[in-house]
Amino acid sequence: MESDKRPLLKLIDKVSFFNDFLESEKCELIDKKVLVKKYEKKGSTIFREGDKGGSVVVVLSGEVSIIKSTVPATDKGKISLISPKDITIAKLGAGSVIGEVSLLSNKSRTTGVVTSTPLVVALEINKWHLQSFNSSIQSKFHEQFISILIKRLEDMNKKFGRTKI
């Protein structure tokens, strides 16, 4: 293995999303350098709410904030002059996967994501990248996406199952 791959491979090895990937498959991810993104400033935008989707981001190091714009309630047919406010709905660290629904559905982003730490390293994978991998890697990505979506659905069911109506 080339020495310049080692630091990135160490980061990938720490992320449970890639536990089922062979080392050669992880190296293939690294070889597609377009996938590796470095954000070197706190507050850097990874994507904005409403942006066209089509890619997933796996945070390898650092922390990100998930941002949702709140639009003030208005009466039907009236326009609000109050600017929307951004609220942080979650902070996620290394190993977090964001944007998988957008990748799978090609829908616009429902939240924004900004860096919370001065350095965030992430892999960004779009549909074209995903389709360029061999079928084994594609299958592993899809299995991980399904697992993530199931876990999020279970978490929501638990959260709202405790809510009394």
C-alpha cells in the first residue's frame, strides 16, 4: 500500500460503515480522490437545505451540525417579513452518514450541514461514483444504507411511541 493512503485508510478503518469492506475495497475508495473532501474552517457549508441531492457524505473525522430553517407561521395567503432562522437539530461526529435519502431518491436536501470543528474530513459519494464501483462495493453500500434507514426508523418509532397524543 502506498504510504500516502495510510492516514486516510486509518480514518476509514475507524468508521463502522466500512466494517464489511475489504481492505482492497477501502483502497479503491481512496483511489477515487474526488471522493475525499477536507473542510478546514469551522462553519464551512457541506450542503444547504433545498440543495439538489444525489450524494451521501460519510464523516471520517471532525464534527458537523445538521441545520434546519424554521419559517415563521403565517396566516393563509399572507407573506411573513420575518426571516427564517436556522436551528441546529443535531451534531454528528466521525462515522456519521448524511444525505443517504437524497442519494437514493434524488430529492432536494431537507436539512443543511455545516462543520462544527476547524477540520472535517469526509467522503462524498454521488450516484456516478457509486455506479463506477464493482458490484461487491455497490452491494455493501446499499446494505449499509438499508441498515441506517432501518435504525433511523426504529429510533423515530421509539421516540414517537413514547409521545402521548
